[in-house]
Amino acid sequence: MFAQMWTHRVMIAGLVRRDLRARYAGSVLGLAWAILQPLLLFLVYMFVFSTILQVKFTTDDAGHGIFAFYLLAGLLPWLGFQEGVTKAATAIVDNASLVKAMRFPAVVLVVSSVLASLVASAISFSVLLIALLVTGRLTWVSVSLLPVLLCLQTALAFGFGLMAASVQTLLRDTLPVLQMVFMIWFYLTPIIYPLSYVPSRFATMWHWNPFTPLVSSYRAILLEGSFPSLADLGMPCVWTAVALLSGYWIFSRMEPEFADLL
């Protein structure tokens, strides 16, 4: 599969460009929407938690007292991950004519969808990086390790995307189910609240969440200017390997049936 992706790397790059152009076709602001959409969602959460609910975070909990940075450091990775998996889930069905008419690995459709989401996610991160730079909080750790975490996040999304695309081709109910799963998953991830707020009897469930250590790693490098712990980096690597292997196994066995299922 990975050899096929390398062989068709030019096609993948073309599909990524096509996806980004189609996403903002006819739009005056174009790629600026990759910044405005998460920014709007961020403002909504800020208003709800800071003004309506008046949630008070301690200095250590909320990124040295700045809840806006704390929220963005968890929200932006999540939005990129969610979009990557969701776009990948429909990649085969949305390009049914290509899968039927052309002989090329269907995996290029999945990986191009995930990579397009990576580009949009990287653009969104510019908001946070600029804010950190202006406030004098941007460190070399933030700059050097951010691409590593983005790649790890993308690989995890690709693994889940392979599974989702395979099942969606067989069962069209997969996408709405996936959207509900992401809604629940979001609130089971310490994005809008600190992990320390989770009751101890549920702590194990949160630690087994594949995205919990990723969020902790993003906050460590962006808000604290420090390297993530080995546990925070090791667990996402394990989950990514499991997701990639499972996705490869499911996708490779269902790929010969895609044309007939479509």
C-alpha cells in the first residue's frame, strides 16, 4: 500500500490541490476559511465557558492562565483529525466514477483527503502560532516539534480513515454514525477542560483515549515550551501503529470489491 502511494505521489498531490480548490471554489476568502472557521468555533466556546458558565481555571490548568491558548492548543488538532477521518470516510463513494473507470489504487483517494485536511489544519495553526509569537511565548520547541505532532496526528487519521472508507463503501450509514462517535469522542477528550477535572474512577478511560496524549503533547510544546513526556508520545505512536495496521488489513481485503459495491 505504501509503495503504491509513493508510486502515485504526483497523482496524490494533484488530488490534494483539487480538494483544496473545490473546498473553497467560488469563495472570496479562499483558504482564509481554514482560519475563520476554527476561530469562530473558538470564540463560541470562549463565550460559553468564560461568560455564560464562568468557568474558572487555575493557572496550571489553563496554560499559565490564558484559557484562549489552552483551548486552541487542543481544539485545532481535534478539528484537523476529525475532518481528516470524515473526509477519508467518503473518499471512495464520492469518487465512485474514478474507482470504476480507472485502474489505480483506491488508497490514493483516502490519503489525498487526509493530506488536504493536514494542509488546512497547518494553516489554522498559524492563528495560534502568531498569537504565541506576539505574546512572547513562542519557543523553538513549539516550532520544531509541531510538524512531528501534525504528522503523527495525520497518520492516526489515515489509519482510522482507511477503516471508515472501507465500511462506508459497504454501509452508507457509516458517516452519520461516525459523526455521532466524534461528537461523543470530543467530550471524552480533555479539550475544553483539563484532564485533572476528570473523576479518578473514570481516569483510566480517558488515558486509553488515543487523542488524550496527543492533546497533552500539543499543550506541552505550545504552552509550556517543553518536550512531551515519553508516555504522551509513546501512546499515540502505539495507537497510530494499531490504526494503520488495522486500516491496511481491512482496506486491502475490501478494495477488490469496491467497484462492485459502488
